[in-house]
Amino acid sequence: MSRSFIIAGFVVLMFTLAGCGGKSRDELYTEGVKLLQEGNPGGAVVLFRNALEKDQNFQDARYQLAKAYQSLGKYEQAEKEFLKVLKQNPSKTDIVLELAKLYNSQRKPDQAIERAGTYLRSNPGSAEALEVLGLGYALKGMPAEAERNFLLALDAEPQRTSAKLQLAVLLMEQKSSREKEARALIDEILAADPGNVKAHNLLAGYELSLGNRERALEIYRKIASLTPGDPAPLYREGVILLEKGEMAKAEKTAETLLQKFPQKSEGPRLKGLIAYQRKNYADAITALQDSVKIAPSLEGLYYLGLSMYSRGELENALSQFRRILDHAPEFVQARLLTALILLNQKRVDDAIAEARRAIETDSRSALARNILGSAYLAKGMYDEGIRELNRATELDPNIVDAHLKKGAFNLSKGRVREAESDFATAVRVAPEVLNSRLVLAFHYMRQHRSDRALATLKEGLTGAKGDAPLYNTMAAIMFNERKPAEAVKYLTMARKSDPAFLPARFNLATYHASTGDLDGAMAEYSRMIQEDPRNLRAMLGLAALSELKGRDGDALAWYTKARETEVYAGYLALAAYHEKKRNYDKALTVLDDAIKAKPRAADAFVMKGRILLAQKKGKEAIRVFSDLESIAPEQGLTLKVAAFVQMKEAAKAIDEARRAVTLKPDAAFGHTILASVHAEQGDLPRAIQEVKNGLRAEPGNVGAAMQLGEYLGRSGNTAAAMEQYDSILRNNPNHAPALFAQGMLLEMGGKKREAVGKYRQTLEKAESYVPALNNLAFLYADGYGPREEALRMALTALKQEPNNAAIADTYGYALLKNGRAGDSVKILEKVVKFMPSNPSVRYHLALAYRDTGDRVRAAAALQEALKLGDFPESGQARTTLAELSGTAGQVKKGKN
């Protein structure tokens, strides 16, 4: 843009401002409306603000000011002005609908749905509101609800073109299954209005998505003839020519744009894209900068950032990508490139945060998982890093070939075309992002080709400290092959290669503990603490092992040191230890310190409320959960309701649950809480119906869907429960809780081998999922898998939840089944103290006593277990007691 043009614009603005002073508010308002209608929202803003300076209560001017801000894309300012109008005049319901539209523009579907729903309650059957509601559901990823509302809008107003277009977009996103319906809608629109540019544009975009470039070119040329004053169709034509490799024709189109539309951004933008494609990044930057000065666009900023990135101007590139994300936070490609740059700059924590946000937007992005895994590795979080890299190759197995054979990532997600070349550049700039050798090894492991995985890792050994991750992975392969001696050899080599590489050392400590060498495990943890006195994970390992050895004084000392690190998890570990020992006052004191240290974290509030309930201090617990509600509304309200149920105050529980339904009428949340109250009262049919009500309000709520499966299972309808979990897995194939729930149903139905398969699948999706580790460990101990593996799994689960008595029971049982009855007795005696009314635990202890030769104590434990009533092992307990008493034959005779 020339300096004279800027000066001329400034003079015009000065005259506009100078002319405002002597005019009345109504004159300013009238001129502002005229400018807005003429497509000059910037000038309209000046006039409306001047009108409001004369009269702050001038509602019409404030409303039009909001509309002007909306036209400029300044959504936050628009929202503020709309809300001010609504506060001044709550009866002005059309503002509610405008807010809903605004929230859709900001991609805030929950707020859009809420506002559109509010408007429909006072204006039932409004076609416009139903369309807005449909768009909100579409943005939220709920296509069935979106389609239903678009159809309702068309029932109310059959000729509503905008609703037809929105419905066509929705159907096109479902690709071939609904293509005919989508095309029929567009044909219907064009039959009624052959010059409908939006319909032509939609059709052209769809043809492009199918790869039909020639057909798309024809449509854009037709649009250009319909709108000769619009540079957009000519620009799209140039882009398609560029994608086809017809550079000369694309350049000619760019020159035409520059001549016909010298004040528009499309000409220099196309010129910049051509230069970028030719790898002439300097010229690309110049042209794209000219383009975004005239009119910033996501595409212009994106390719400007890529051009800077390709020249190694990382900080400048980062600025462009952040400009994009300020306006379009869902733009995944910009988010990923931001993460890549941050990782390249060694700003690892920031890179992790950006990669996580990208995954929130697109959970199936292999590249996002790859970047997150690489960032974790750079931070030293080996287990987390490998988990994410593993997930990346599951999502896109070709990501390995892309890196090893082509040296580029192939990415074809989102609305940006030809992302392959973009990320090829990213890989060239930061080739270390993907640890290809590790990823390839895991790729082979998933194919059960352990020999190739091992060979791949060995080929990468250099004799330097970078060998440690390779040795650690080789150890994992050996553990999978049930060759523990070789696994330990590799872990020892990893420790020698790089003593600072902690994952191998933690794995070595876990191995020692799982084989009964608690002293060896503790020695490993102690060495880690000598090298790093603030190593919280090692402290908690020592604390847990001290408990297992019966050295409660040492355990308390280590938990106390963990708290002294002032890391939040240390507070929680010490509080949980005091809670387990029933030292409730000490636990509460530690939790109060935790809340002061981290007042916005929920865990300490949850534990504090639970302890107060255990002390029968219900009112204090309710106050704690009310405080939690201000931080985490849904969690706080859920726990408050559960507390009222435990306090036998069902009426208050139901009132709170109904309040939740009222607060969020279009959400499943309140219904699920109300269902939980009915379930606790033993009324499963009402609980099931209430969850179904929640799913009607919010069909995509996975938590509610899981709750329905649970209640169906508890009601005895196992087949329906399994089908419910299957339906969850169809939409969320990696949802570990649904797989685990299916395993539980199979196990309770006596199908233990099938249950083992489900638990294994669960751990493939989430290898640290404690419930699956615990249950699978128990079944392995019972002979449904390798018993030595049962020990490792139980100990892995216990390390994550050292105060969980049920897991300690599994560990004790696994020790027993591995021929270590003496160690088992020590563990199970403690578990009985924490779970005195659990007959199965007493039965396990009886078996441990028996195997140590203590028949008297074994018989006494069996008698105590049987006094507590029936339990899954009741029959076996009676048989064992009879054997110990020498009356087995009498027992059999009595049964006959």
C-alpha cells in the first residue's frame, strides 16, 4: 500500500471525526447505519461510538455498533456490546439469537446451543434459530442433532436457502454415503436461483475435495462471470492451476488479478504462493507481506509463516502462526508448526502445551502425537514420549515410511491443500523431531516381529550416552519375550551408558521389586535420590516399598520428604498415607497445606471431603465440595450430591441434581447425577431412564453412555450392556474404560479367558490404566497368564496407587501364587486391617497361612471369612477349611 493512499485514508477519517462533533445522536446513528449497509463497518463504528458518547442508553446505536464489530470480525467487542444491550433490555430476545450466531462464528458451540435454545423457548419454531442451533451441533461434532435441526428449520420455512446450504455442507462431510442427497439440495437451490454464488462455491469446494479439479475450475469460471467485481473466484482458479503444476497459467492469472484488482489482497497472495511453490522464499515473503497488509487472511499468514520457516526465520514464522491462532484457534496446521518451532528452540514445555491443544482439536492427528512424543523425550519423560510416538504410528503406520524413505510427512487433514509440501519443509528444518529408529522398532513390535525390532535398535548403537533409550527399549522387548535375564542385562547397559537416563533405572527397580528383591529395588531408588535429592518418584517408590516391608516409620519419613519437596503430588501422597492409617486430622492438615500451595487444583478438595465424610462430618464435607464447585463446577456438584446420598439426605441430593439439570438443560450432566442418586437408592430402572434422558439432551456424551452401560450391567442385562460399550467403541475405538468395562462383564460372567483378552486390549490403548493392570494381574496369578507377569503388573499398579488396598491384595495374592507365601502373609495381614469386612481378602490370607504351614491361623481366617457371608470363593473356602480340619469327606457327603 502506498504512503499517499495511507495519508488519503487518514484525511478521510479526520474529516469523518471532525464532522461528528456538531451532529445529534440520531443523525450520527442514521449515517452509521448507511455506512454499514454500504459495506463500511469501520466508518460505522466511529459514528455509532460518537452517538453513544452523547447518550450511553441509546440501545439502537449500541446494537448497530455490535453488528458493525461483528462485520469486522471483532467478535469479543461485538459480544460485549450485545450483552450490554441485553442487560439494558432483557426482553429484546433477538439479541439472544445474535449472540448465538456470534458464538458459532467464534466456534463456541456450547454457548451457541445454549443461546439458541433460550431463544427457541420464547420463539418456538423459529427457522432462523433452528438453523443456528443446527450449526452449533455441527460445530460440536454431533451430526445427527445438526441434521435434525436443519430439517426442522426447513419444515418451518421450506424455501430457506441458508438452511439448505448448511444441510448440504453437513451431508457432504459424510462423503459418499450422503453425496447424492447433498447434490440434490444444491441442484434445488440453483434451480430456484441459478446465480446463487454460495451454492456454486460449495459445489466447487466439494469437487476439489474429491480431486475433481477440472470440474472445480469450470464452476469457479462460472462464478467469475456471475461476479465480475469479485477477485475470489479468479484467485481460486489460479490456485487450482498452481496445484496442477501449470505455473505459467497460474502466473498469468496472478498478473490479471494485480491489474484488475490492484487494491485487493488476492493478486499478491497468489503471486506469493507461486514463489513459495518455486522455493523462492524471499520473493514469497515480499508478496505475501503485501497481501496481508491489504487484508490479512489465514491462507496468506500461513504461507508467509511457512516461507519464513523455510528460511530459518523461526521467530518471525512463529509470529505469523500466532496471529492465525488468535483468530482461528482450531487451525491445526498452524498449531503444529508453532509446536515444531518451539521444540526446535528448546522451549519444550511450550511445545508440549501446543501439541496437546492440537490433539484436543484433532485427536487422530498422527503428527500431533509425534510432536508431543518428541517433546516428552526432549524433556526426559521417556515413558510418556514412547507412548505418544507409538500412538502416532498406530494412527498412521505410513508415518514411518514417510520419514525413513521419503524424508517427509504426509498430512492431508483440514482445509489447507497440499499440506504434504508444508510439512516436508518442517521435517527438513527439524529432522530430529521424529526418533525414527525407536518408532520403527515399535512398528515391528506391533507386528510381532521382535527380531527385526531388536536388530533395528542394535543398528543404532554408537557407544555414546544416546544409547540408553535404545537399550531400555531392547529390555522391553526381552521382557515381552519372557527373557528377564537378558532384559536386566540391557537395563544395566542403559544405566552405564547414561546414569542420568532415569526410565531404565526405574524399570530396573520395578523388576527387582517384582522378583521379591525389595532391597535391590530400594537400593536403586536410593542411588537416584543421592544423585537428585528432590526425585519425587524415587521417594514415593521408597515409601511404598518400606510399607511392603512393614517399616512404617521409614515409609512415613519418605512420604514426609516427598511433601517437603512442595510438589503437589507429594502433599497428596503424605495425606493419603495418613488417611490409610486413619490419622485423619494429620491428613486434613496436609491437605490444607496442599490447597494453599495450589488453590485451583481439585484433588486435595476431593480427598479432604472424602475424609470428612469418613469422620461423619457431613456438613463440613458439603462446604468443601461447595468450594470445589467454584473451581470445577461439575466435579464439585457431583461430589456434593454423592455426599448427600451417603448422609441419607436423599431429598437434598435430588434437589441438587435437578438444579444441575436446570442449569444445563441441553447437557447430559445433570441427568447423570440424578441417575446416580436413583442407582444408589437401588432404583436401577429409573436410573437407566434418567441417563437415557441425558443422552437425548446430549447424544455424544461418552460419560453418560458409559454410565448407561454400567447400569444395564448391574441390572443383569449383560447383552445390552456389551452392546452399549460396543457403540461407544465404534465412535471412540481407543476408549480404554469401555474395553475394560467389557472385560469386567466377561469376568463376572465366568468368561475369564475372554476377559483377559479385553484387559490386554485395554492396556494396548492405555498401558498405565490401573483397573486393567490390577484385574489382569489377578487373573494371571490365577493361572490365566504368566504368573511372574502378574507380579510385575500388580506392582506397577501399586506404584501408581500405593494406598489402594485392593491392589495390595492383588499383589499379595500374586506373591502367594509365585511361591512366596511368607512375603504374601506380610502384605495380606496389612490389607485385612484396611479391608476388615472383605471376605475375599481373608480367604487369600488363609491360603498364604496354609502355604507357610500355619494351619491354625489359616483355619481361623477361613472361619472369619465365612462368617462375613457369601463371596465368590465361598465354596473353595469351605472345601479348604474341611481339608484343614481333616473332614473333607464329611463335607462332600453332606453336600450329597
